[in-house]
Amino acid sequence: MMLRYCPLLAFVAAIFLLYFIPASSSTTIAKDDDILSSTKCPAYLLFETAAYLSDVTIELPCQCKPEETKYVVWYYQKKSGDKPMVLTDFKGTVQLDVENVRDAYDTSLKFTIRMFNLIVHKAQIENSGNYLCGTQDGHFFYGYNVDIQDSKDALVSFVEKDGKPQPHLKNKYFVAFTTFSDWTVCDRCDVRGEQRSIGLCYVNSSYLNPRFHANKNDVSSCGSEAVPLKFKKLLSKRRPEIMIRSCMTKCHVRKKGVMGMLSTLMHTIGKLKDYIPWISKVPMEIHTQTMGSRMSISCPGVRPEHAVAWDKDNERLYLTENLIGAKKSMRVFIDHGGHLNFRSIQYSDAGTYYCWLQGKLTAGFKLSVQRDPLKKRKFSDPDAIFVMKNILISIPVLIIIFLVVHCAKFFCCCT
């Protein structure tokens, strides 16, 4: 008897789920939106200070927004008192083209908005300043004072070489110190790897401008507008820091149970392809460069905050020896963005380079080096014209010098 009503009960249950679940979900979303919309904006516009290392992608949330506002517009100020300039509208279709806002190194930099948040891609020192979210009419809700600190001038320290952070800079007006981030994941697995921690400059003082506030009272980043100008002169030599240490981690950790056994079996089968010579371990790209040229290789999918490592064939290119700034002069080096750079390619650079991303072997680059092919020049080429002009000018000059010398010799002999 119950079997006869099972299809009917299943149909009723399906109708119940289709009818009630969407309604409850939409109610939950509406409540979350009400919470976001009900966040009260400060009566007097304040700026939250935020510090970042250059080359990172920044996301700035619009912390408060009136309920009737359906979208926000982001503005930029180089410093307080300047006229705010529009960066982008909600769809990201408006962008201001000014030199002091755009990235000096990457002209494709764009400011975009995602869920009311401003995204600044690959920020540089030139992008430091005030960012405000508001309406198209110029009403502001929330502001950030962003301090971008230069990674190219960073102080690199290695724990294995007894590297230590910079000591605090103290005087009767302020205390400057370095705040370090958490260590990244180990950049290699099953072999010795390295970890990195980023340190940014902060200052503690009772003389900070209260309009620019950080998470703690009387603390702000060294480049913030909260810091008086006379303090910044004393802080100009204070640099961001990068600490590096060695680490060891396993590529695969065996788990308990049947699923753990299956995972270990699949990992073992996947490792078998590493022993087949005609099958590449990772996706491979082929690069051909001329001798003496410059080149920079990037690991696919890398972001500045990721842990990146490089190998050449079977040689590990550790940051201890190959990070930019580790030596006075470096022809081949890894920059703070994780890119492998060649200043002047030589025949010895030929080989296969592998990159690790977040502790996993990700991609390979096969580099071959060749001589710069000889180019047949025409008489109409600018270089050929320049050479011919110099030859035609130098021949009469040489003839005149020859005649003068022989005439002088002749008169000396006669006298």
C-alpha cells in the first residue's frame, strides 16, 4: 500500500522544495543586503590608512553605502586638497588618463569595480594617494589613504645568513618600526624550498593627523598623509623589508581511510610520467633568443603575493643567491614579482627552466640561444647614409692633413 503512494509523496516533496527553498534563499540575501546598506557612514569623511608593497593588486572595499544608492563611483586624490578625479564608474568604462595616477611601468593598468570594491591592478608608488567611493554627483561615503612602498628598494635578509630586521628608529617625536606579514607557503615540495615574509614601514606617534586613522590608535604607515612632512624627511631612509628562510614540505601527505589510499594511488600513478623521457613533466613553452638580448619569464598564473621558485634543468635557483639585490651585479636574477630576468643572454643560459607556483611544479620554458643574424644593409638605410657621410667628410680632411705635413717637412728640409 505504501509503495503505491511513494511516487505521489516524492512529487509533493519536490513541489515543496521548489516552492520554499528559493523564497528562503532570497530572504537571506535581502537581509545581508540590508545589513550592508544600513552600515552608517561617518558624519565627517575620514581616511583609513593602508600600506602595500609595490606590484601587488589592491582591493579597496566601499565600507558604507546609503540604501538608496545602487552603484558607486571611485575617485582619486594625489593629496588632500586636490580636486578629486574620476577613476571609473560602476561598469569600469570610465578611466582617467593622467600620468600621476597610471602605472609608469605598465600602461595597460586599469581601475575596475567588483561588488562596489575598487581593484587597482599592479599598483606602483605613483598610485599612492587618497581613494574615495561616492556618487556621480560628488558625494563621498568612505576614503582610503593608500601608501605604496617600493619593492625595488627593499632590504632583503636571509634567516640562514643571520639576517635580522632593521632596528626601531626612535626619537622624542615618533617610533618607526617594521610590521611583517605571515610566511608564505613553501615554494617547493619534496626538496628544500624557501618562504618569504614582507615587512612594511609603520610609525607610532601622538603627532599623527587624526583624519587619517589605522587599525590602532597613533599608528600609521610611514608614507601616509597622517605623518607630518618633517617626520617623512627622517623616515625617507627607512626601507621595506623582505625576510627569506628555508623550508621542507611534502608534495603529497597520505591520509587515512579508503579515500586516502585512492588518493595516494593516483598520486603514485601520476608520478610515473616523470620517468618517461618523451613526456614532459609540465606544460612546456619554447623560447629562442639572440645572444646579448634581454628577457623576462613569468610563471603562468602568478600574482605578487604568491610563492614562486625557479629551476634550471636540475639546478635549484634559490633566492638566497639569485634574488635581485642579493649581489652587487647580477646578469640573471629573480625579481620581487617572481619573474626570472636575463639582462644579457649568453650561450650558457640555454636550457630548460621550470617554475614552481605555491609549492607545485607548474610550467617549463625551453630556452635556446642563437647569434644575431647578419643583416644586408641598403644604401638607403639611415645607418649606411650616416657611415657614407662620415667617410666622405673624413677623406678630404685626411688629404689636407697629409699635404700640410709633407709641406711642413719640405720647408724644414729647405731651411
